[in-house]
Amino acid sequence: MTKRVLFTGGGSAGHVSVNVALIPRFKEKDWTISYIGSHNGIEKDMITTQFPDVPYHGIASGKLRRYFSVKNFTDPFRVLAGVMQAYRVLKKEKPNVIFSKGGFVSVPVLLAAKMAKIPVAIHESDVTPGLANKLAIPFATKIYTTFKETLQFMPKDRSTCAGAIIREELFTGSRKVGEELTNLHASKPVLLIMGGSLGAQGINKVVRDSLDSLLEHFSVIHLCGKGNIIQTDKEGYVQYEFVSTELPHLLEMTDLVVSRAGSNSIFEFLALKKPMLLIPLSKESSRGDQILNANAFVQQGFALKLEEQDLSQECFLTTVRQLRDQQWTMVEKMEEAPPSYTIDQMTDEIALLSRSNGN
Ligand SMILES: CC(=O)N[C@H]1[C@@H](OP(=O)(O)OP(=O)(O)OC[C@H]2O[C@@H](n3ccc(=O)[nH]c3=O)[C@H](O)[C@@H]2O)O[C@H](CO)[C@@H](O)[C@@H]1O
């Protein structure tokens, strides 16, 4: 009988990309795969377009806010509805094991998994666990982390540092295809700007304010987030809202990166040896996880960091210059970085957790 695995996770691409990395390997091994996400989140688009044959089940999910909102009173009911919907999906799909990448949609799924007695593996990408994963920890059979520093926040007997799980297609980029896509054939080095999967207004603004100076030294590829493209005919400047199959090719032609400090992105840049300037999401707009991610990378010599409140045009351009000067020292440090689990290792670990009698 074929084994069955169910994936969950969503809200932003960072909570989906590990699933996207693992699904193809489970397919190769002939597992039956299904997915639970929200009705309208980015995970729905990513999973249904990349894996049209994987059944996608949308459920209700409340957002776990740290601030006051009227929805804080109605969302617990949505979570409850989500638990019941997820339970019904689990009874239908009968997974032997569940893999959760976190995000608020995963909370009802994990509660339902506990009720249905299905083993669950969760993966935490950031230095400190997100709220959804914090709630999920008591229900997890096994917890995997990207950073080894994260283990201090996790139950010792059930947690392992696996490192970042990176989708294999990112290593298959072609500079030639990248040049054809972007129409950038100049001899200048390429600077890729990535504002996280949802874009970043602060980064978009400073990049555009600094564009003339940047274009003297670089060709610029700007992943600016949905609805953020501006009208311009500046030569050497290419904008995308969000890229999918193009990303490996754009990365292959990239020399340096300016980015938010979302965990998946920065580990992808590390794996591809792209020195980076990180501008983490500030403590005002998040729990500060990206600041910790960025600090860990600066400490290891993989990145420079600029905090959002210091993001003046002058400071930005000076730090980009420093990045260019330190490029090769950073690449050397990156070559010494400890390896992460391969996709095969992670897949085998999840398979080992699976119970034999899905019901
Ligand atoms: C605002 C917010 O909540 N950010 C969090 C979110 O970030 P976010 O969703 O931005 O997550 P990451 O930076 O971790 O991952 C983004 C993923 O999207 C991909 N990508 C990005 C742009 C693009 O055009 N195409 C594309 O495929 C990247 O290659 C990467 O795999 O999850 C991360 C991992 O838990 C956290 O560290 C971040 O703090």
C-alpha cells in the first residue's frame, strides 16, 4: 500500500518553500500527497500551480495577531472551524505523517492531527520560533530547525537542527537564460534586490531613490512585490513583482544581493554563495526574528546588515560599496559554512516518523 503524506504551511512564501522542495521527492518515491492551506493565501497559488495533481484543501484559519483588532474576537471561532475542517480532510486523506512548515494556517491542522493521532514533523526556519510554531510544539512528534541556536527554545528530546531545506531547482540556473529573460547583457556586475516574498516598501524606496548611483556600477534586478512595479525606462534596471521558474536563472547571473532577512531566502543565497546586504524587518513590524537571522549571518561573515531605521540613501549606498569590497572574503567564509540536511535526508526522516496504519 502506498504511504501518504500531508503538507501544511502558508501565509507567506517562507512558509511554503520547504514544502515545495520536499513534495517532488515524495512524488518520486510514489507517496500519495495532499496539502492543507488557507482559502486565499500565497500557498494556494504556489501549490496548485506547481503541483496541479496534489489535492489542495482550503480551510478557515484565524490570524494570530500581536496587536488589537476586532478580528481577534472572531478569529478563535475561525480557528475552531478550521480544526473541524482539517479533521475531516485528515479522515479523508488518511496521511501516515504530516509535515508542517508553520504559519497560522498550520495551527488548526496540528490540533486536528493530535485528535486523529497522526505523527507530525514541524520545521522552524527562524532563530526564534514563530507564534504558530510555538503553539504547534506540544503537538509535534519531531521538530527540525534551520539554526542551531533555535534548539535552546525547543524540547531537547524531540528536536534536531537540520539546517535549511533548499529546493533543488535553485541550483539549476543558467546565466544565458537569465540574460535572455532580463535582457541584461552588460558587463556590469548584477545586484539582485529581494524584499521578501511580499515585497518591502522601505527597500523599494531606497533602491529607487539610489537608482542612478547604483546603475553606474551595477545592473539591477528588483523583485519588488505585488503591485509595486513603477513606470521607468532606466537602462540596466529590471523589475518583477514575484518570480517563480525564473528565479534560478536570475540568481545564477547575480553577483551581490540586497534582501530582507527571511530565513529561507538568506540560506538560499548562502547555498549559492551570494554575498548579501540584509535589511531585516524591524521590531516595530514583526517579532524581530529577521534581525536575529541577520545577526547570525553577520557574525559568521556571510552578510552586512543595515537596520530599517538607518535606511538613508547615503548609508545604503555606502553599505552597498562595502559589500562590493568584501565580496570575495564573504564568498570564502560561505564555502566553510556547515552543510544542511539534503532533501533525501529530510525525506527519509519524515518517512521514518510515519505510522504504518493511516486511518
Ligand atoms: C513578513 C514576514 O512574515 N516574513 C517572514 C517570512 O518571510 P518570507 O515569506 O519573505 O520568507 P523567506 O525569505 O524565508 O522565503 C521567501 C521564499 O520566497 C522565494 N521567492 C521570493 C521572491 C520571489 O520573487 N520568488 C520567490 O520564489 C524565495 O526564494 C524564498 O524561498 O517567513 C520567513 C521564514 O519563516 C521569516 O524569516 C520572515 O520573517
